[in-house]
Amino acid sequence: MKNIVEGSARRARSMRRAALTTGLVAAALLPVLVSAGSGSAAAPPPAHPGPTGPNTVGLKTVGPIDETNGFPLWYKDTSGQRLELCLDANDPYCIMGAVPTPGQPLVFPTNFPDEAFWSMADSTVATDGGGGSAILVTGLEAAFAADVAPGQQISFGRIRLRVAGAGLQDGATYTITHPFGVDTAVAGPGQGNAAGVSRQINVTEDIGDLAGGSTFEAALGSRPAPFLKWDPTIAPAAPAGHLGDPTVDHEVTGSPYGTNIFRIEGPAGSFAGSPNLCADPALGDSTTATDDCIETNLFTVMGKTATRAGVQVTKAVTTKDGAGNLIDVFAKSEPGQTLVITGTGVAATAMREDGNGGYYGRIRVDGDAPADLAVTNTTDNPTTIDHVEQFGDKVHVNSAIYDNDTKSLIVLAQSGDPAATLTLTGYPSAVQDTSGTSQRFTVSGLNAPPADVMVTSSKGGSDGDDVVIAGAAFTAQQVVAAITADATEVSVGQKVTLDGTGSTGTILSYAWTETSGPAQVTLTNTAQTSFTPTVAGPYTFKLTVTGTGAGNTSSDTVTINAVGSAAPVANAGPNQLNVAPTSTVTLNGSASTFAASYTWTAPAGITLSRTDVANPTFIAPASSTPQTLVFSLTVKDAAGLQPSTATVTVTTDPDDLSVDSASFKRGGAEWRIRGTAQYCSANNAVTFSWNKPGSAPVVLGTQTPTLAAGVCSFDFRLKNTPAAAQPTAAGTITVTSVMGGRLPNQTFVFG
């Protein structure tokens, strides 16, 4: 098979490792799924459609946890390919992060890499003739939420795209086709200029559990699967036991879409001078040009076939049996394994399996359970073992019933150890007594029941169950009528709107009636109605709303006073201070009296949603300095005469940024910038730029500040920074936000 583009291996192993380093807080423009928590989590479906339906192709199963490091021993895709976490520093086809003491055995957590991989497959293509390139990174990664420590283990599937090239056009949309789908990205505005500074695209999608302490199942919903492997029909063959060589470019197979390529399409001229132009002129934005598309079918691949199924003890509970204990042990592995329970004073006992990877065994011990109780997978070579670290008595929730009529919750539960003390979690005031062989918990005066309950034991056991609801259905919510009017003092000929949308409850109908007035008016029985008085005097109206159920009605009244002739008075509302830039601001002219028409005038550069209503809106401008905006409101009477004018001032409050620390570490080529912002709204984005001496600023990335412990802060990290963004000495950075914040020339530490 002929390559789409000819070429040799383009990067050394160190460059490949750099391209794949975690950088969890780098700019992420594609969706990011963060799933946290412990216990058994529901596995998300695979990411891609297949011949049997949507979400049927991708990752399928996560393997047992390796007790030596806390990570899954393997992941399996829907093709049946199972890959182990590659942690062999002596394996030339295995890539992982650095360890504190190279050359010494891996020991978790003291001498363990901060990242490792189950799989990776990436590709590079030239974007121009001057060294510009595009890098596609895909993989399934093991890392840590913070430090290399127990409980900090995370896993996620990553798709990352980094593009730099002199021909990329600011603001242009580029289509990226790769083995796991088709994505679009926009070249960042202001990241390039005519002097030759490369425009950039930097997008990352990380899907998994990024919070630590996970069950590692969230990564099953990520896109980098099925695992790519070297095309076996094209020499050379992949190294034995591996999907490929991470230092050698090769054609691959495995894409669920049959797109075993890396292609970028955009406007004509985007890739002028690239040796990797697409041969088909129909690709790209132009139907005639070929410099609007680049592609390659060469990838570097890493993945080590898992030879062991492993074993993980998922639960172990004890039940008192005379002077000893019965111990029920539950474990998981691949189907067809031989799992054996062992321990001091325990005869080796084989477990039974359910055919789906679940295993169960029951043993009896004299006295307490031995400290070295373990389950060994003897089918593995070498064998794998998982020690039982935590026991608990067998706790069972027999029933949990909430009576909707009496507002009481009754839970019956029992333990396998008669000496155990049971507790109903979350209800310390629950009344506890004995009901036969069970403990009964009663919680009274509970307006709303929990969806489920948990009972814990002083002996370490626990059990939960769904709450069953008994009793009659709720009565329908009583409706409540409420009327508002755009004005209660009007002139003859001035239209008045009566609004009943503020009424509450499940409303089936609205009925308007005029209960008194100098003239009869016609009203429509809808949530809103209107009339125009033709005769001066007070008009009183009644709204009746009707809901479900007998007698479920409510009424409200309002009086509108119409005068024969009255000069309108404009009221533009109170001044608005400290308005957040980019937020939506509503002007308020509803307090104007005898106003039949409204006309707003906005300052230069501001566009109102409408200029002829009482309450128009506009978007507050972003600026690094406060903006004082003066709006004028003119109202007139029904005849279009007697104008009255008022003004209102709106003052913006730009984002208040601070940089607490900024550094660049040469060892890991890593930027890290920490600080605070005033606004933590989702539409705020803080951009970090290096003020490169003698050149235009280089954008490092963007991040949305987050609120934690009452502080709105950012912690930007960029690992394995591209060479063009690496300083050679201390200097300055500039930090800006879309909500008007700007901090120029902030010094950073270089070391």
C-alpha cells in the first residue's frame, strides 16, 4: 500500500513523549467530561456507532485494579483487544513519564512515573515549507489529579490537536479528519501576523475521571478506541506483543469510520509550501486549489498486549458462625479464570464464576479473618494477587418504606454479627428499636423522602436500598392569580397591557372581566390582554385562573386610572453601577407615566435590542478601564406629542486580575501561572501570553477561572511547551480576560 505522503520518521522518542504529556489544564476547546466519586459507577457507552447501533464501538471494559499501583491492569476495546498499562522502563516500545530515581525498580508512590499509557497513536504533518506542523495526539492515559499519591490516580482518553503554520488564517474554521471522528477548530485571532509568526490551533479533549479516587470507568466513554495498530498487510510487522513502535511511522488500521488518516482542510492558501498537500482538489474549501488541504496516513503507535487477566477483590463480608466467621468474598476478572482464596489458616478454596467476569467464594475461619487473606489468579503467568484490605460484617437492608400520608420513613436492617451496632446514615435522630431479628429505624416528620438509604455497621459493613413510597398522591397545587400592568396611571388613547403570566400553579385557563369603568372594553381570555381607554375614569379588571381539581381557582384585580389629558413623564430607571463586561444589561423605563411611546438613544458603539420598548437590553462592552455609558429615554403621549426625556448612566466594572506566581521550568518545558480573577462566570476566559523579546507576543493558552473555597482563581499549566513558546531567560507575560481584565508585563521565574 502506498503512503498518502512519503516521509521518514519525523520525531525522536523524546519529542513524541513531549507531545503526549498530560497538561490537564491546557486550553480545552472540545468537550471535557469530568466524573468523580468512588464505589461502583455506571460505565458510559462506547463513543462510536457500529453495525449494531449507536454507541456500540470504542472502549468496552476496564480491568481489575493492580494493587501495586492503584491503576487498572488493562482496558479492552470492543474488538476484544486488551492492553496493559505499559510500565516497563526496559521495554523499548513503552513510553512513560520520568521517575525520581531512574534505573531503580518502580515502587508506588516513591519511584513511580507521573504518567503512563495503555495506548497512544499520533501523527504529524507539515503545514508549510518553513517548519510549521500539525500534531495529532490520541491515547488512553494514566496520570494523577495532583501528586503521585494513593487516591490521586486518574485515567482518561485524550484527543489533542496542535497546529502552527504561517498560512493559517485568523478566525478561519478548519476541518480535522482523524481515525476517531471529524472535528472543527478555529485558528485563534491575533495569534499571527504578516511578520511570519505562526497562527495556531490548540484544542484538547480529555474524557475520564480527572478528580482522583475513581473507579476508572468514565474513560470508557472517550473516543480514542478501538485501539489503532500497525496495518499487518504492510511491512514491517509490529513488534511481538505490541500494536506498533512509538518511534516509527507506519500505516494503521482500527478506525471505526475507516478514516485511518490525519487530514486538515481549510481556506485556500492555508498550507502553501507543505510537502503533504492533498492530491484531491475537491478537498478543502476550494474545488480547484490543493493548498487548502494536508494529510498523511502515517502514525506512531504504542500499546502492549495484556497477557494477564488479573484479579480485583470487590467486596468481602463476614457473618458470625459460632466461635468463628463465614467470609463471603467477591472478585472480578476476565471470564474463564481460576481464582483461589488463600490466607493463614485458610485452606486454598476455588471461587465460582458467573460467566461474565464476576467471581464468588465462601470460606469459614476460626476466630477473626486472617490479615493476609487474598485472592490469586492462578491462570495468569506470572500469577496476580489481590489482598483483602477491608472486611465488614454482612449488613442487609430488609426494607425501606416511606409513608407519604404520615411523612414517616421506616427502615428494617440486620447484621451478620449480633454484636454490631447499626446506624441509618444521614438521620442521627432516627428512633431505633428491635423488630424480630432486625433493627428498625423510624424517622418522623419527613416532608420529602430520600431516593435510597444506607445502613452502616460498627463492624465495618454497610448496605443500601431504594426507598419504596406508600400513600396517596399529592393534591394538585393551588393556583394563585397575579396581575401586573405596564402602567396604572394612563391617558385616554394610551394602550395598556394587563399581564397574568406571573400567576402560579398549573393553570388550565385565564378569564378576564371588567368589573367597573366608565366604558365597556373588550378583553381576550389569554395570559396577556390589552385595551385602550377612550373615556377618562377608573377601570377595574378581574383575572380568574383555573387549575386542576375541584375548586382550584384564584382571582386578582387591578385598577387602571385614565385621565383626559396628562403630560407624560419619562423615567429611565436608577443608575446601574459595577456592571460586569460582556453581561446582558436591561434598561428600565417602566416607571415612566402617561407614556404611549418609548424612544431610547444609546451611546456610540452600543446596540440596543430595541429602541421602542420600555425595557431594552444590550451587551456591556469589554474594556480594561471602566466605561461610563449614558442612555437617553424620550416618551410621548398617545397623540405623539408632549415629549419628556430622562437619562440613566451605566458604569462597567472590568475584571480584576492578579498574578500570584508565574514560572517556566526548563526541565519539563512547563509554563505555570497562578492568580485570581473577579469573575468566575462560564463566559469568562483568561488568556496568557509570553512577551517574546523582539517579536510579537506568543499566546500560551486560555483558561476559565474556577471558584473554590470562595476564591475565583486560575492555575494555568502548559507542559512540554512547543519550542516557539519556550523562553531562554526570565521575562514577562501578559494576562488578559474577555471581561476586561488586563495585566501587562508580569515577571516570571525562569529556572
